Amino acid sequence: MIRTRSLVSDGSRLRRLAPLVLPTAWGAVAVAWKFGCPLARQPGLPMRIATSVVFLTVGIGLVLGLRWGLVRELARVRAVAVATQRVLLRPPPARIDGLTLAAGQLSASRGASVGGDLYEAVATSYGVRMVIGDVRGHGLAALGAVVAVLGSFREAAHDEPGLDGVLRRLERALERHLRERAGDEHPARSGTAPEHPVAEEFVTLLLLEIGPDGRLSVLNCGHPGPYRVGRTVERLALGEPLPPLGVLPLPAVLTPFTGARLLPGETLVLHTDGAEEARDQRGRFFALDTALACTPGEAPAALVHRVHTALLHHTGGRLTDDIALLVVRNDRVRVPAQPAEPGLRRPRPAPSSHC
């Protein structure tokens, strides 16, 4: 096993050095020609021009070889990063149990497609369960908390019969992450003060379940409430929110909010606070509710794309916080009521073939 790993490592080094072989060979030929060829030592302008051309060619070849190697290495790194980001923050299925979904994120960190926001949607035996959250701060420094919360949700959503049990599992997962990170960042171990102190890290969270009849069950931990888009656009009032995870322990009794429904044809828009706190050059906030009211009944994927485009236009592409959207539309068909005893009713005549 050790020998195999050594051979793989040697092969990887050889592949990285391959672009330098040709420029190095050119350089060796140029040096040999300069010091070994009698013509190269002859005085005169033609020989000087020839020598300059040779060394210029070698220099250009060396630069192009290095650039080619760096471009290939960067492409490999980007491919690994994209694959990792898709596993971490994977796009939800297009349809779940009669619901149409779409999601997307804009990261404030240049070159990253994920940051401090998180979302997920899964179909369980208890209903379709979703989570959207926002880790304090943004960018790659918040990925540890994102991994802890999402990993716990993907398991707990199937195991726990109630949303209260799911939320407590998320809280315990985040606490474990913070304890481990506190140990790693302790000055006695790291030798330096932490850049992002664990004591200041928390997660705002919205945990939601959609039942077969469209009934919503929601637990809100300091997160912005969702918008329901139908004939009008309204923000759902979810009652008094719980504290964000990581700030204070959860109360002994957790009672989900159940006073709203998502009727067939209606759309629910879950978002992080970066969507409403994005400012333009004049300091004006982005009007998310106005953007959602433009085209009622719009497909979730098209809505996400349009809102992201509007956000980038509003901010001029200069985001100061991560922005995540999770959009779900109830496309379940409402079946009309059927008679209890159809045999007792007089059958209707068959429809005429004439228009």
C-alpha cells in the first residue's frame, strides 16, 4: 500500500513537471549553443541578434510552459472545489411529493459558490421538511458550522417524528462543532488568537414542514420569515422567534407554529437576511417583496434566477453578505369532492360529440 501511494505521488509530480520539460530542453540547447558553438562567440551585430532571438525564444517557451501547467492545476482545483460544494450544498430535487422546488446561493466570497448560508429539502414519512439558515459571518470561514448543521438535518429529518426533535438534534450538532473548534483555536494549541472567535458564532435557522394538506409547521430561530406568493405577496407572521442556535439553550418546550397553509398554486419563498439587506450605491435596501410580486405563478427556478439577477444589478455585483433562496410551489392537484354513494345518483348522459 505504501509503495503504491509512493508511485502515485511520483507520477503526480512528473505530470506537474511535464510542462517544464520542453522549455528546459530549449534552455539547455541555448546555453550549449552560446558556449559550445564557435559561431556564437564571433563578434558582430548578426551574431548578437541571433543570440538574443535564441534566448528570447527560450524565455517565452519557459513562461508559456509555466502558464500551461498553472492553468491545468487551477482547472483541477476548481473541479474538486465545485464537486465538494455540490455535495455540501446540493441543489434540491426539482419535485418532491407534488411540490416544485428550486434553490440558489450567491456567495460574498469571490470564487466561492457556497458560504455561510445553508438550505436543504427532503421528503420524509412525516411530510416534506426544509431548513434554511445563516451562519454568523460569511464566506469559507463559516463552512464548518454549515457542514455540522446540514449533516445533522439530513439524518434527523428522517428519524425524528416532530420538528422539536429535529431542532434539538441540530442544536447538539452545532454545540459539538463549536466545542471542537474552540479546542483547535485555543491560543495554547494554535499559538495565535482566533480570527473568528467561537463565542461569537451562531446560526439563525428556519425549520419547516409541509403536510399532505399544505399545512405548515414552522420553528424559527431568529431567522427572517418566509414570503407566501399567491394573488398577493405576504410575509408569514410566525409568532415570537426562538433565539439563534449557539446563543442561548433552547427552551424546554418547543411548540411549532401551525397557523398557515400553502394552498395549491401558491409559492413559499425562504431566504436569508442578505436578500433584504443588500444595498445599492446610494444605500437603499433591496425590495424583495416587490421583486416577488412581479410575476405570480412563476416557476421556482425562474424566480430564483430572476431575483438573483435583480440582486446583482441592485448591488452592482458587490455583495457584502451571502444570499440564499429556497423556493417551493404547491403543485398538488386539488381533487373535487366526490359523492358518498355514487350508485344512488342518476348517471349523467354521455357528452355529445357535437361542439
